[in-house]
Amino acid sequence: MVASFFVLLLLLGTALCCFFEGFSPVDAFYFTATALLKIGYGDIVPVSVAGKLLAIFLSLAGVLLLLAFAV
């Protein structure tokens, strides 16, 4: 259940990054994965308000998913 929610967030985050930030699909997938996994390299960053809010949501969701997986 947690893994399927992670995949859903990964796909949704990728699509929203493409829409809000104009990232290529590969860059959007990379950004979403690093945000969800709390890696945060910082080489690709959101510049719009919507993209920044999306990054916050993805980071919080990533923490909650990791906690849910651990329990």
C-alpha cells in the first residue's frame, strides 16, 4: 500500500513539475524523486510559487511515507 502511494506521488509530482516549472519529463522525475526521498541535491530547483509549494508538499509526503514504511 505504501509503495503504491509512493509511485502515485512520484507520477503526480512529475506531471505537476512539468506543468508548473516547465521541466522536461526526465528532470521533473529526477526532482520529484529527490524531493520524496529527502536527498535534495539542489541542482534543479523550483522558481515559481506553485513549484515551491509542490516541493514542500513532496518533501513532507516523503517523510510521512518513510515513516509509514518503517511502521
